[in-house]
Amino acid sequence: MKRCVFTLLLLLVSATTLQAQAPFYQGKTIRIIVGNLAGDAYDLWARIFAQHMGKYIPGNPNFIVQNMTGAGGVIAANYVYSVAKPDGLTLGTFGPSMYFDQLARRPEVKFDWSKFTWLGTPEQTEFILIMRTDTPYQTIEDVRKAAQPPKCGATGTSTSGYYMPKFLDDGLGIKFNIVAGYPGGGEIDLGIERGELHCRNLTISTYFAREPFLTWHKKSVVRPILQTGKKRDPLVPDVPSIYELMDQLKTPEATRRVANVLLAPAVFGRPLVGTPGIPPDRVEMLRDAYNRSLKDPALLQDLKKRRWTVDAISGEELAKLAKEVISQPPDVVERMMKLLGG
């Protein structure tokens, strides 16, 4: 009898030991919450990582992607930050300018941008403003002199479709009529095709990588009239930058500081984050898997087909930048609140 009890205890101890040694992620599923509609670039990047990251995480967890749209991504950001458990099983991706709503002290914001667990971004995303060619607005100078401002589409106030024309309007005196509230970029594109919108802001990489922009560009349906990089992108060498425009208009330093905060989303790119408070060992595993997946031959082949490239920034670097953009002096915060309607 004693021998049976001893054997049973030994088996229980062995089972417990084996269970303790099993990787945390074994048999589990990681969700990526996307604050954009299916088919948007953020959604497509999330699905690429969902396909490749698991093989680089001990235990080889499954991945699923869940779209959680609304309020320009605020709903998704709030969920990842304050609802999801901090166990490393919920990740998120949403617009890189979400911190604008935090700086503007919008009551619907329930997150602190600086406290997300930053895994990295696969690319930096400078923006361009595109305009229908059948309008009077052939250049940014035409917009500046126009009696009737063009209509630009946007989803929410923390998206480039809103804050770029808003900054040009309030900061530089170049007027736009911003039509916000579209569910996603696809609906904005339809608005442009129907003629109810004249313009929209989007990343240069998206404009030169996917439809309908490839066809629009080829058939001269739209033309880029402004870009956000400090240097002109080789893909749009004839399009002036916002920095050139500020030099031309002799923009004061206080406005330029606001511009620096507004343009930092280009560095955040298409970030992948986790909840605050994930155990350090899991953060290390997730960041390592993220970085290794970006070198995966199958992933790189997928990107090649999409005409996308990798211009990655690490989670550690993004975490540092996140703290910097949130720690702004009162005068910049006040200007941001005014700019975003806070």
C-alpha cells in the first residue's frame, strides 16, 4: 500500500514538474486586436504577423486577428489597455497618432500611450496629401488661395486624414473642409471616386503599393500635392514637403514644435503593442519573435508580392519615443488641444 501511495505521489510530482516546464504559450492562442477595418494596411500587417510570429515563440501558440473598429481606433486602444488581461495573450495595432487624443484630454480615452508594451513597427510611414485632378486645387498653393476649401475625408480625429489638413488649416492658414466619421479608408476612397470628397491623406507606402491608388495614379485620377518628410521621398520627388512649406510661410517656432509632435506618428508607423504589465520574460519572447519574424524568408516573400519593404524600429525605441511625445510642455499641449478640438 505504501509503495502504491509513493508511486502515485511520484507520478503527481512528475506531472507537476512537466507542467511547470512546459512553455507558457503552449496550447494557447494570441489575439491581435486591430482598430481598423479588414483590408486596411494595419489589418494586413496584423495578419502577416499572425501567420509568422507563432513559430518563433516557445510553445508555438496560435494567432487570431480580431477587428474592433470605432472612434478612429480609440475603442481598440482602450480595450487592449484596460480590458484585456496583462498575460501576453492580447496584442493590438492601431493608428500611430492615437496619443493625440490623450494629449487633447478627450474623455473617451482610457489609455496611457507611454504605458503600452511596445513590440515594434515594421515600417515608418511618411504621409502624402492626394487631390482629385478634376478640381481647381492642382497644388497646395492653389488650396491656400482658394475661396472654397476642398473636402478631405477622415475616420477620426487621431488619424492623419484629420490632423494633417487640420494643422494646415489652423497652423498655416490653408483651409480645408474636413469630413470625419468614415468607417475606414475604403469608404473614404469611395467618397473620392463618387466626387463627394476631393482629397485624403495616406502613407506614401500605401499609395504606391495597393489599389485603388495604383490605378488612380496611373490614370491621373489624383495627384499628390504635399508630403510630410523632412526630405522629399524619391517616389514623389516633385511634391513639396510640409517643412518646405513652413519655411516658405516663415512659420513661427511654436507652431513648428506642434508640427514635430504631429509628425512623430511617421516614426511609430504601424506599431504592434501589448497590454501594460505583461511579465518581463513574455515581453522578451514577444519582442524576439516579432524581430525574428521580420527576417523570415516567407514573410519577406509575401511583402515583395505586396511591394512593401521593412523599415523596422524596435519595441525599446518606440517605448522611449512614446514617453517623449506624451511629455510635452503646457504650451504645446494647449496648441494640440485647440488643433484637435479638445
